Amino acid sequence: MIRLYHVSKSYGSAQVLHDVTFRLSKGEFAYLTGASGAGKSTLLKLLYGAEAPTSGKLLVGGVDASKLGPARLPLLRRNLGVIFQDFKLIPNRTVFDNVGLALEVIGAERREISRRVNAVLNVVGLGGKGERRPLDLSGGEQQRVAIARAIVNDPAVLLADEPTGNLDGAMAVEVMEILLSINLRGTTVLIATHDIGLMERFPHRRLRLNAGRMSE
Amino acid sequence: MSATLGHILRRAARSLWENLSLNAVAAGVIAAALLLGGAFWGAMSTLNDAVEVWERDVHLSAYFASGVDEARQRAVLAEVQAMPEVEAVTWVTATDARAYLEERVPDIQPILVELGEDAVPASLEITLRARYIGDETLSDFVTRLQRAEFEELDYGKEWVERLTAFLGLLKALGAALGTLLVMAAVFLVGNTMHLVTYARRAELETMKLVGATLQFIAAPFLIEGAVQGLIGALLAIGALSGLKAVLLGRIQELVPLGQAPLADGSLGLSTVLGLLTVGVLLGVVGCGSAVLRFWRQAP
Ligand SMILES: Nc1ncnc2c1ncn2[C@@H]1O[C@H](COP(=O)(O)OP(=O)(O)O)[C@@H](O)[C@H]1O
Ligand SMILES: [Mg+2]
């Protein structure tokens, strides 16, 4: 589902990823781990096409994200769910609208949007909070809004950047359980995290990044 | 498809409402550009009309040499009348001319007496048909009109020529000014809308990240631009009508332009449609450029 061949990425003269090669099969659940600054977020950005690799090749669901023109990049992103490190919630829109955005951009009917958004809000435990604004919610709730938006259109691949980064223990476990349940429905999941405790509690494949070099 | 259209229209309405002041600024910029351009254009076409009226009036005075008797003058009159270019000829005899002069300038009597019989020559006042008024036909006509009986041919050609040349210059200037205005307006609207995309960049960026196409993101802004253009154009049309009514009233008091059909405040359908079109285009292009700028730099 995800393949990288000798991928390198530099920002100017600073090389952030060095010759990274790995593959992730359909339905797999894996951690992308490494210290802060190791290049985890950068690798995810390559996968959802926000950055292009400096060299090497990268395939997501069979398409080369780096070679997609502006017309086809949106099509890739519709098959990806991304949980951003900073959530990227729109502060002056309701929780419902924030989650519905992912369906709105693909032209879903309003009734369909309403049905699916309400369903997914229940999945992440935010049923009844659809009319709130993100800033009125706790950090954990905001995180779950971000998850809801990422999974609302049943993506083939879910990418999560530090989804438990600013949550306390109990909340982190709750979020992990949501992500695992999504994986159980067949979605390929890649989670960037440096939370060792969590990885030990929910053991899965680990892809380690160390100053931009990958090892397992 | 209809769902997408619904989303786009809702977004356009929301953006117009939530960025009311910036949208007002953009509409104001468009109105100002159209007002300036329209006023210049109006002044130019008014002048153009006036010159056309004067040109249509081209009018020659052919003065008889002294010693050409009235019988001969009458014969020449008949010849001139037969020329195809001639619309009308009035024969002003020396007596008529003197009487006219004396009536107009009462103190001239002694001078005329001093100068003697031949002081005021008889003349033919010739009006040309409109279609013969082009530059070449005019000088051609003058050549053929020339004959021994005439002492002098006098026509306002130089004046008309100079005015036409001036008008040409003014038109070139207008084209340059128009181009500049359009560029300035697109630039200003683009920058105003850049503020809108900047204020909403979190939302737009997120939309792009979750798979919105450029068309989906841009469409509401293009609608927004069209609305700005429409409102800007309507403002400009109102202001120009007012300006036209007031100024033309004034001008006509000062310089009677004959039966000029210019005096009322209405701009004419083609001008109104032109202003609306240019206004909408300015808004759409300005907003479009702002969205494109956002799209290129967003992740
Ligand atoms: N847009 C950028 N321009 C320049 N350097 C960047 C940029 N984004 C990230 N970096 C650098 O790349 C390195 C890896 O960053 P990042 O991928 O965010 O690491 P992680 O997510 O593992 O903490 C860091 O040294 C960071 O400063
Ligand atoms: Mg990071």
C-alpha cells in the first residue's frame, strides 16, 4: 500500500531524510518512531504530497505522489486520512462542519454528510458535540475531531502525526483504541510517535528514524 | 454535481458575508477604476462627437475677385451648385456682405467708405455633403473648385485637422491610461482578496489537504469577484450618470454643441453593459489571481 525506494529529502542544504526504503502492506498497522527532529513529519508530508522528495521514488496506493500534478493530487488525498500534528481544525466552524469538510470537498450530498458525520462523531465519542467550536473543546476532544475528519470517508490509508502527543495517559489509550479499531476494518495505518510506553502497550511493527536514516 | 454547486454557492455567500468590509473595499476599487476610466472615455467620446459635428459642418467661403460682375457670379454659382459634393450654396453679394457687416459692426461704416466699393467682396458660402468630408475628397474638391473668378478660398480645415490630431493623441493616451487602470485595479483587487485568502488560509489550507480541487476552492472566490465587480460597476454607472448630467449641462451652457443628444444623464445600453462586463472581469480576475497565489504556496 505504501512503498518508498531510496527516498531522500533536503530542505536547502539540510538533508532531513537519507535513502529511506520500506514498504507497508494493505491492512498493516505500523509505528514510525524516532526522536524529535528525526524526520517523521517530513516523511508523512511526502506521503500526502505536501512535500516532494529530493530523490528516490514513493508510491501510495500504487500512485507516485511526487509526480501527481495539481489536478490529481486532490484525488490521492481523498483516499488518505491524515491526522495532522497540529490538528488543522478551522476555529470558527463547528465540529460538524470541520468533520464534514472532508465530504464536502468531494461533493457529497448534505444528507449523506449529515449521516456520516454523526456516525463518525459517535465512533470517536463526540456524539452530541457537533455544534461546538474546536476551541471550546479539550485537547483530547480536538484530537478526536481531527481523527473523525481523517476517517469520515473511509480512507484506504490513515496517517497520524503524533496523535497522542499532547494527551494524558488515559486519553492516549482511548485514542489508540480508536485507531486500532479503524485498522481492524481494513485501513492501513501509519502512526508517527515517540511515545515508547504506548508502543510497548500496543506492540506493532516499528519503523525507526534516526537523524533521517531508517531501520527496523 | 448539484451538491457541489450547493457547497460552492454556500461558501461564496458565507465568504461575502464574513469578509464584508474587504469585499466592500474590492468593490470600491473596481468602482473607482471604472469611474476614472469611464469619465475619461466619456469625455473623449463627447469630444469625438463634437468634432464629428464640426466636421460635418465643413463649410467653405469662396470670395470673388473684384471685377467679376454679378452675371458671371451667377454663372459660377450654377456651376458650383452642380458639383456632386455640394449640399448647399448661398450666394452673398457684395451688397449683402456689406449690409451684414454694417449691421454686425456699427462703427465700421467710415472704414468701409474709406476702403471703397471693393472692400467687402461677394462670396459663395458652400456647405459640403457629409460623405465628401474625408481629408482627400476635401482637398480634391478644393482643387476643382479653384477658378479665376475666386480671389480666395477659405475653409476651416486646419482647425478640424488639428482637432483630429489632438483627438488621436487623446485616444492613444486613453488606451495607455485604460491599460494602466485595468492593471492597477486587478492588482488592488488581487491584493485585497489576498487579504481574504490570508484571513481564511487555515480553512483553505485544510480544504486543500483533505482533497479539495483548485476549482472547488476557487469557484466561490470567482463568484465573490463577480459580485464585487457587479456592485462596483453599478456604483460607477450611478456616479457616471450623475456626473454626465451635471457636467454636460454646464458645458452646454458654455459651448452650444448644436442639437447634441448628449445632455441627459443616461449612458446608453452598450456603455452600461460594457461597464458591467469590465467590472465583473476585474473582480473575477483579481479574485482568481489571489486564489491561484494561495494554491501555489499552500502545502
Ligand atoms: N519546511 C522546513 N524547512 C526547513 N527545515 C525543515 C522544514 N520542516 C522540517 N525541517 C527540519 O527537518 C528536520 C525534521 O523535522 P520533522 O520532520 O518535523 O521531524 P519530526 O517530525 O521527527 O520531529 C528538523 O531538523 C526540522 O528542523
Ligand atoms: Mg513531527
